[in-house]
Amino acid sequence: MTDPRRRRRFVWSVTAWWMLLTLILWLVGKALDQPASLAACAACAALLVLVGEIGDGLRRSLSTPRSAQRRHSRIYRP
């Protein structure tokens, strides 16, 4: 990820998910009459976003060699 525009888009995307998830957790807590502080919701959302991004990175890194191999075998199969 050396392109600055790509990195900036990634940071904005993760920030938007974190803010949206924080708001959802806070509103669900209010709706269920079990309010948590906004800081606690933000910390929980940060943890969820971190785990999700790590999982997505692992999924991408593990699926890339196999999918490239399938494409290669499909294209060059006699």
C-alpha cells in the first residue's frame, strides 16, 4: 500500500466504519435501556473493526495464491 491516495481511502474507510459502529452500539444500548458511555462504545467498536480488518487481510492473503493458480490453470489448460 504505497499509493498515498489508496492509503488515505483506507484510513477514511476504517474511520467511517468505526464511527458508524460506535453510533450503532451506543443507540442500541440506549434503546435497550442499558446505556454505556460513548467512550466504551468507541473502544468496543475499535476492537471490532480491528478484528474485522485483520480477518479480511488474512482472507485476502490466503485466497490470493489459490485463485491465481486456478486462473492460471484455466487459461493454459489444453
